[in-house]
Amino acid sequence: MSIAFIFPGQGSQSPGMGKGLFEAFGASREVFQEVDEALGERLSRVIFEGSADELTLTANAQPALMAVSLAVMRALEREFGVTVGTAAFVAGHSLGEYSALASVGALSLPDSAKLLRRRGNAMQTAVPIGGGAMAALIGKVDVALAEEIASKGAEAGICVVANDNNIGNVVISGSRAGIDAALAYAKERGARAIPLNVSAPFHSLLMQPAAEAMAEALSSTEIAPFAVPLVANVTARPVQEPSTMRRLLVEQVTGRVRWRESVEWMAADGGVRRFVEVGAGKQLSGMVKRNAPDAEALALNEPSDLEAFANSL
């Protein structure tokens, strides 16, 4: 059965995530310690003991989610002999691409932590607080209707489709004026729209300063060859070349997360029948069930999950 390892993005975090891994596996403890050393602070304290508000800060949430994902992957390999090469593909939702790249050895763990801290800070400061917004279009909403709604919003300001997660879950992002206009039009079209409590308009043109910051950071970061292809957010197609991946990581900051298309491609063209969510939460597993209903979806975030998965192979 062909497998894909998929790595969650922002919104999957919760206080205490990964603590069971830390306590159960020496390999997982090493990951949290290495991330702390790379950042020069105890991010692990924030993850295990901090408040939800502290953990949700973009600059904390991004490296924290990566740490939990890599704690799972390292424990799988060291404790159960399951390597990333078990998968035909890897993919990550937004920041999850960095987790995926670290899992296949394209990025070192310290570099991943530093890049995600910089990415989080850059995205947070790209737009003044209150200057941007995001909203989820849910229910009977597909990407075509979402694009129509975003286009209407763009008449008043910046408004684009940011995350095409699955039918019934499409996120738009942009300026406050653009999103407000899109919400009004969504109501006219009978679409349910929910403003999101986020700190910045991610994956929109307003993130261009953050894209420039990441281009600078990535220019001096080694991206090694990776044997397992990554299905990229920007293209929804597999990538293996470090130079191409470097460019796509920059484009991803302002570009659309094509998650629905990525899962559909892996299931149809890639032959994936088992999607394994690696890290905090189960959001991606839920999306897989909507995008590829014939495939199996499971999440690995507790020690017992890892053992059960290893025994199933």
C-alpha cells in the first residue's frame, strides 16, 4: 500500500502537544533539545507548559509544530525502524513543508527551526495589526465559488484564495477592506463565511515583505538532495530538486496552498492509498477523508499511535 507522510501547519497547535513523545522516547527528547539549542531558548517550555496565547504566536507556533512532527519521525525511525523512505511522497501544509523537508533530510533540524522562527516573525510584521484579515468559506463552497467571492472582494482591496483545503473549506486572505467586501458578497451568494482569528493575512500579496525575508534567509541555507519527492503547496506536484524547492518556498509565502489538489494528485496519479499525518492534531486527516474518500487517513501524535502504525506495516 503506497503511503504519504503529511505534515500539519498553523492551527494544529495545542498546549502540551508532543509531551507524551518527549516522555516516552529518547529520540523525541533529542529533537526538542536540538530545537531549543538552535533557537537559543526553551521553546519546549512554551510547548509543554506555556499558555495557548503564547504558543499561538506565529513565531512560536511554526517551529513548535515542526518540532513535534520531527519528534514523531525520529521516534518512528529509532524506536520502530520505520524510515521516511517507507513513503512514496511527503507533503506539508504551509509551514508543514519545512517539517517535510527536514524529515527527508533536505533541511537540517537546526536550520528548519531557525527558518521557521524567521518566517513566523516576518509574516507577523509584514502587515500592521488590523490591516489584514482572513476568512473561511465553508459548506457547499468549491474553489470556483471561492475565486468568484475573492474576485468581488478584490474590487475593494486585496483579496485572494489562500488555502484550498477541500470542498467546503476554502480560506480567503487579504486587506481588511477586501475581506469585508468578500464577506458581504458571500452572503449574497448564500455561502457561509467565518472571519478567522489570525494575526496576519497569510498567503496573500500582503506577505511580500515576508517572502523577501525568506528569499534572503534561504539563499544562505543548504538544501540537500532528497530521495522522497515532496508534493509542493504552490504546484500540487512532486519536487525533488533543491533549487526548485528553494524557489517554491519563497513563492509559497504569498501563494495559494493547493492542498486539495495535492491530495487528489497523490491519490489519483501518485497511487497513495494511506495518508499518515505526522505531528500535532488531526486536521489534515479530516481533509484527506474529504479529498480522497477511498484512501485511509490516520494521525500519529501519541506513543501508542506510532507503535500501532509500525505494527501495521
